[in-house]
Amino acid sequence: MSPPELVLASASATRARLLAAAGLKPTIEPADIDEAPIKAACKADGNDAGACAVKLAEAKAQRVAGRMPGALVLGADQILVCDGQWFDKPLDRAAARAQLVALRGKRHVLATAAVLVKNGAVIWHALEQPTLTMRRFSDEFLDAYLATAGDAVLMSVGAYQLEGVGIQLMAAVEGDHFAILGLPLLPLLDFLRDSGLLRP
Amino acid sequence: MSPPELVLASASATRARLLAAAGLKPTIEPADIDEAPIKAACKADGNDAGACAVKLAEAKAQRVAGRMPGALVLGADQILVCDGQWFDKPLDRAAARAQLVALRGKRHVLATAAVLVKNGAVIWHALEQPTLTMRRFSDEFLDAYLATAGDAVLMSVGAYQLEGVGIQLMAAVEGDHFAILGLPLLPLLDFLRDSGLLRP
């Protein structure tokens, strides 16, 4: 199970952990792009969140591929959509609380994209859109949740981590678990096998 | 987020980990029942794997509840079914290999049951049946997988752990991730909230 020469253009500890657990050992090279203008352009062009997540994943992969000729670079992005509104990672705990209040009792989509770039060309991409429904939790629950989860709420677009106490926020979870965590892992493994980078 | 007084009648490290991650702190009291006669009786009675998983989960919970009056005891069980055949945890690596060869290229069901017993009475149960499809992996892949996964293959009915390199065995995964890992967690949390054991 020799690992492919893969570069992950992301600072996400969860994505690195998912790849490592699956037996891959990517080099980590965070892209550090400014996402705001890309999102604004997507909205101005009438792109939906899924198309925009693909564009952001590609921008991250291209940024890193530009400084690493010949490398296979994986970019990824996730946008949360609820009632037509796009949500980013909350900047502080007050923002996390407001976001969870906005999502409470509602269904949201996690548009989750991954793109592979090599020498400036996109050679593969995937988009998955799992849906989650938050239950109508009490304000007392929310306060206790935020106290328990701590700064982990700042690390995801939904202000929750399903693999932790965040599962207590949910009424229903539909779609691929790995995409929910931030990476369409099964299609990525498929492509790496088809490309001869993983044993078939 | 004060934990309920819950007893887990299982030696499964994965189930204990799932509950702990969700914010529960069960007391661990493995049931140590003989599953073979219960399975044989289920088959003789024409029960399907789902009904049998519920019976096994109940037997485990009852065994522990019998020695812990007043405790809320959680039993759980998982049976893998493929082409009508029921699979148990493999006893050694050779059995794991044979099992993975039998599952290769096929869809299987993980009948996953949980039962809560208190003072001899079943007060709740849940059954989920996620389905997974193994890809047609090569013998070379299988050998490398078994070498990499090591004794972890002996710890699950499918000889794989989806949260590890076992994901490389799969073509498709459908159904609740927590049920695949061995516990219908969302319905359990629902019941604990309805019972006043978790903050609503």
C-alpha cells in the first residue's frame, strides 16, 4: 500500500487525518488564498454553492501547484448553505452561537468539493452535497454545547464536528460521512487507483 | 451536558468511543454471552438477521441488567449478511482473508441493533441496516491490506474498519455512519433526550 506522491493544499487537520487513515501520506502545503473575492465573483455570476466550492478547491490547488511543478495537488473546499444563505467558518464563539441559532430546526447542505491539479491543469474533480438537519435544541443545550465543544466550533463551516459532541445537534444526517467531514474520499480513492497511484 | 447513568453491555472499544465522543460516559460491563445458540434458534425460527441482531442485543443487555438492578443497560449487536449468508467476526487472519474474498465485488448489509433494558424490561430498541459494496480489488491489494490493517481486521464482523485503511476496500457506502461503526447513535440520543437523560 505504497502512498502516491500527493500534495494536500489545505491546512485542515481533519482532511489530513482522513487521508492518513485511508493509508495516504500527503505532503501538507496550505494554499492560503483569499476566498472572499472568489465567492463574491461566484455570486455575481449566479453560480450555486456547489460550483463555487469547486472553484475555491481549484484555486487552492492551482496556488500550490504553481510553486510545485510536477506535483499532484489536491485542493478542497466546503460551503454550508441554509435557506439560500452561504455560511463561512465562524470567527469567534459569538458568531458560532448566532450561526447555530440560524441553523436550528432546519436542513442545510454541505457542498463539498475536491480538485486535483498537476502542472496547471485540472485532471479530476468531485462534488458531493450531503444534507444535515439540526433539531430544535433548547438555548440551555446550546450554551452547554458551546462550553463543551470549545474552540472546535471555529474549525468547521457548520460550527459543529459530527465526530464529537456536535452529533447531539442533529436530527438527521444524510449523505457520505467523509464528504461531511470535508473530503469526497471514495471518488478520490477511485481516481488514484485508475491513475495507478494506488494499488487496484 | 451531564452524562446519563448508562451502562454499556459491550466490550467493543468502538462503541465506547462513539458514546464518549458524543458526550456520554457509560460504565462498561461486557455481557459475555454465548451468541451461537441464539443465532441457531433465530435461524431455526426463520428470523432474519435484523431480528436476530435485536435478540442478541437484548440478550446482552438483559445479562448485565440482571446483575445491576435499576441501571439503564445498553446492548448492541451487528450481523453482516451477504448473499443470504451471515458472517461473524473472523477468528484469525486466514479467516479474515477468506471472508474478504467472499465479500469482494458484492453488496452486503450490516444489521445493527441496540436495545435498552432496565429492571428486566426492554424500554427501547433500534435497528439500522446500512449497505456497503466492496470493489473487485486484486489479490495483491488484499495481501497488502491485510498486512497493513493487522489485527484490526479481527475486531469487526466485516474484517474492515471504515475509519481506517478499510475504506480502500469499498466501492460504495450507504446508510448511517454510526450504525456502520456498530451503534445506531442518533436514535439512541433521541431516546435519551425524550427520557430526560440528556438535555433537550
